[in-house]
Amino acid sequence: MITLPSYQAYKELFHSQYNDLCNYAYSFLKDDAAAEDVVQETFIRLWEKHQGLIGIPNIKAYLFRAVRNNSISVLRKQNTEEAGNKGFEWVADYADDPEHREIENARPHYEQLLREAIANLPPQCREVFTCCRLEGMTHQQTAVKLGLSAKTVENYMGRALKLLRKYLQKYGLPALLLLWKILMP
């Protein structure tokens, strides 16, 4: 049950400090409604958890510290939400971009041309390219797997890239496609 003296002290404290605390919160938040919300939340928490503090002599300092901390928490939350929304907006904007859609629509065509280009490589070049680019193996790992020297693997990779570049240029495609992680299933 609420005791009358503590409720009366709380009510007096609320009315005497409310405006000053709202102004203080506003100095952080630059938003009247958010400042009032912070101050009201601070008073609610004070009532719920710290009724014994209401009558202490330095309660004003406690309230200003609590409002400051709660304002900073609100700012952090806003910054986190804004950062998340900006990332999402960027993705949404990117997905709606006509150029992006055009690239996505052409992707199967590019993938098919890359498959054809790889299939047209000489067998040893194709095997080395497959190990290094499609399976993500290093030149040394590929050399061990295929029983070749690392220098031979390097030479085959150079030859494979040169042939692939030449094949793609016939179709007017940039050699940049070779830098894509090859998109074969």
C-alpha cells in the first residue's frame, strides 16, 4: 500500500523538477517529445524501484544523472536504428536500381558464357583453373593434387586466364567477369 508521505514527496519532487529535467534532456535529444518521455520514464523507474531515495537530500543530482544516462541510451538506440535503416535503404535502393536489375537479368547469360569459356579451355588448363578458381585451392595445393610443380600450375593459370579473357572479349564482355567467384553450381 502507498504511504501518503512518500507519495506526497514524490509528487512534489515531480512538479518541482519536471521542467528543468525536460530542458536538460532536450539539450541531448533536441526533441521535446523524446525529452518528456525520458523524464517521465525516469520518474516511473524512481517510483518503482527507488522509493526510498525520494526523500534524500541529493535526489536532484540523482535525477539529473539518471536523465542524462537515459538520454544517452535513447541516442544510442536511435543511432543504431538509423545505421540499420541506412544499410537497409541502401540495399533496397540498390535492388530497385534499373542498372542493377539489368545486370541481374543478364547474369544467367554471363554465367553461361563463362561455363562455355571454361569448357573450351585445354584439358590441363581447365583442370588447373577449376581447382584454383572454382574449388578455391592455392597453387601449391593444386600442384600436389595434380602432381605438378607450383610453377607449372602458375603457368597453366596464366594461360587459362588469357584464353578466357580472349573468349569473353569476343562477346564484348569485360575480363572483370573472371574476377567474379565463378558462379557454376
